[in-house]
Amino acid sequence: MTKNILVTGGAGFIGSHLVRLLVNKYPKYHIVNMDNLTYAGNLQNLKDIEFKENYTFINCDICDFMSVKEVFANYSISHVIHLAAESHVDRSIENPFSFAKTNVMGTLSLLQVANDYWKENVRSNLFYHISTDEVYGSTDGISLFTEQTKYNPHSPYSASKASSDHFVRAFHDTFNIPVIISNCSNNYGPYQFSEKLIPLMIKNIFDNKPLPVYGNGENIRDWVFIDDHIKAIDMIFHEGCLGETYLIGGDNEWRNIDLVKLLVEIVDRKLGRKKNASLNLISFVNDRQGHDYRYAIDFSKIKNELGWQPCEEFEQGIEKTVNWYLENKEWM
Ligand code: NAD
């Protein structure tokens, strides 16, 4: 069956990888990429597919209810994969309002339009909401997040994502909208905006600039290679059970300070510098307010039910990632 899929936030990091995969892998699907090109959106990410017949880009704010409505009607949207968001925790501390607007009100606007439109145009539909493990707050040194973990967000970013998850479930329970949610840990790979930890560190090592590390650098994050996350989204979109939530993780936890040291080692080697020459660029800065200690995922549900697990070895994924940024300095 053909599908007319609205991907929101398709010009961003994860969205652009997803749009590329869907356009190339499913020529019978029509992919409508809705993005209002904030600082994080970049159409250069999709240059290779911009003229494909099954692809349309629409510059539109997801909060603009009337325009979203028009897009649903004009393109007979049957499925939504919703990624558009304000996504950087530090920015959410500076300006929480923009996070509530896009992440909460924007999600609500999409849900309302989808509900109204799909009521009149009954067929097989899906609203697939892409969320984050940060909604669960911080875990201790032992426990892993599961789909049953209670929400406990600490930053305005994670609070806004948690709120959007609740609205998605509420629309499912109240209006019977077919929904799925997935919550993934930190992604890494090409095309990530250079305010995020890995591209920022690569850029600063290259430029011989300070490498800011929050607090004592002991905070732990789980890292998933972008291609593995995209494969999981593809699988959940096609085979996931309606009304369900799936956690996605990399089984790959790193203390921030160890990750930064690893990047120093790799980038210095690739630039032909003396081993670890850039270690002295590391500079510990005041800890982020509300900084979660550790995110860690138990992804056995998606593994057992859908057969997904991360494939990319971190050592290879991070080498590929560093290579890409060094080869695409103008993009950075
Ligand atoms: P990103 O910041 O790189 O991209 C976000 C995209 O959304 C940009 O293209 C931006 O222009 C667009 N956008 C923002 N506000 C919009 C609006 N009002 N209307 C239309 N478009 C708008 O983010 P990302 O890292 O690609 O994350 C995508 C999604 O995945 C987010 O929902 C995020 O919460 C979630 N997520 C990200 C990670 C990660 O590690 N990056 C992990 C788990 C979940």
C-alpha cells in the first residue's frame, strides 16, 4: 500500500537521515518533509535527494495549525513521523518558552489536525512520535530505564518532551488515534549541529579551542549510531504495535570525560598531531543546572519483539563520524 508520510523536522540531524532512507528505500511512498528551518535545520543535509519524485519539502512551522491542516489535505497525509523539536538542553535552560511552544504546542497542533483529518478519511493511519530517554530523568549506577520507568524529567527540554509524550498517549486513549512512541538515547553521526557534544568537541579540537566539559565530567550517556536509530524507526514504523512504547539504546555507555579524551586521541591522530596533544584543551566548566547523572537503556522489548539491536561497533562508528566532520569542515 502506498503511504503519504509527513516527516516533521526532516531537515535536522535525525530527520534528514530518516527522510533519506525513506525516500530511497520506499519509492512508492511519498515523503513530505515539514520543517521551518530553525538554526538546527539545514537543507544541505538533503541535497542528494531534493529532486526525487517521491519527496516534497514544505517550509512550515508545526505550530501553525491552519497551514498544517492544509498540508494534510493537499497531500492526503496517512502517516506522521514526528521529529520536529527544539532539542538542545542548554538552550532550554536559556529560553524554556520556545521549547514549550514547539515541543508541546507544536505536537498538540499536529495531533489535533491528524485526529480531525483521519476521522473524515478513514484508512490505516499512524502517528509515530520520536522522543528521548531524557523524559525518565537520571538513573543511578545500576538501574536501566525500561518502558515502565516513571517519567521524571529535570530540564525544560526533557519536561517539554515528556509533556508531548503525554499528549500523544492522551490522544490515543481519548480519541483512539493510532500512535507509537519511541524513546532513544543520545545519537551520534554525520550532520549533527555543532552545538552537541561530539561535533562540538571534534570542531574545537580541530580549531585548537577549549573543550568545555561540565562539572567533573563523570556524567554518563549511552550513545547510539545514527544509522542504528534510523533502522529502529523504520522497523517500529512498519512492525510496531499500536499504542506501544519502545526504548532504543546502544548498550554503549561513556562518561563524558572519557568520550572527550577518546575524541582527542582520534582527532589528533587523524590530523597527524603528537599523541594526545590536545588533551590540555580540556577545560572543566560549571556544571549544567539540573544535570542528569546517567541515562541507561534496557532495550530488550524492541530486541525481543521486533528483532532490533544496535549493529555499529562504537570504535568504528566514532571513526566514521570523525572522518565525516573532518571531510566536511565547510558544513560545520
Ligand atoms: P535537531 O535539532 O537536529 O533537528 C530538529 C529539526 O526540527 C530542525 O530541522 C528544525 O528546523 C526543526 N524544527 C524545530 N522547530 C520546528 C517547528 N516549530 N516547526 C517545524 N520544524 C521545526 O534535532 P535532532 O537531534 O534531529 O532530534 C530530532 C528528534 O529526535 C527530536 O524530537 C528529539 O527530541 C529526538 N531525539 C533526539 C536525540 C539525539 O540524540 N539527537 C535522541 C533521542 C531523541
